[in-house]
Amino acid sequence: MTMPLEGIRVIDWTIYQQGPVATSMLGDLGAEVIKIEQRGVGDPGRGMTRTFGRSTVLPGGRNYYFETNNRNKKGVALDLKKEQGREVVYRLVEKSDVFVHNFRKGVPERLGLDYETLSRHNPKLIYAVASGYGPEGEESGRPSIDPVGVARTGLMDM
């Protein structure tokens, strides 16, 4: 059976939950998803050994938090602060349809992974961004994770 996104390649430069869950769903629908992780460190979600007071560790030392959020993906570990690492991304982008990231404003620009740079390598590239505070405004460059949003809306107090 043909999957709806079969033949689509997604480059996933996301961490923790927001981006990885979105791209894992694209993989569920048949997209080829290639996850970029920081060389030597990996996605911080790999280190989530407890959630809600319970262990997330699976046999072999992996954890279900990371495995669930990154199912259906291939992976590559790159040092994006080095030109060699960025060149690998540029070659992947040339043959990809979508690039997804969830880093705060300024990070992709510093590393040469912003839309303007990547679209020179592939003008048809869909560039998807998710952030805690949006692309503009005084807090757009601040890091954020889900509990911060829940707390700031007042839901955590409820």
C-alpha cells in the first residue's frame, strides 16, 4: 500500500518533543525523515531518563521518550559549527522537500541553516519552524519548552 507522503524527504533538525513528534508523524505517513543530531551530544531527549517520576529507560539503555518521538527516522550526527557539517546538510537539502527546526531565533542564522541560505541550495524547499515565542517580538530569541508555555498561560496553576 502506498503511503500519502511516500517519496517526500524531510530533514529534521529538532530537539526534545515539539519538532520530533511532528516529524515522526510525517514518517508515520511514509516520508523519509533524516534527523540531524549534534555530534557527541545527540538530541537532549536521549537523556530524559525519568518523566512524571517514572523511569523511561528501556532494555539496552535507550529510553522510550526518545524512541517514541523519533520513530521512523534515519539519523546523522554532525558538528554544525564546522563547515564540513554544514556542507553535509546542504547536500541533503539539495535532494529534500522539507527542512524542519525548532530552535530559537538567531540559531539557524548563526549556523548557516536559515531559509535564505538553504533555499539557495534548493529553491523549492519547504522550511518549517516551530518556536515557543514565535518569529518576532522581544521574546522571540528566548528558548522555550512545553512546561514554560503551560505555566505562562496559567494552566499549570489550575
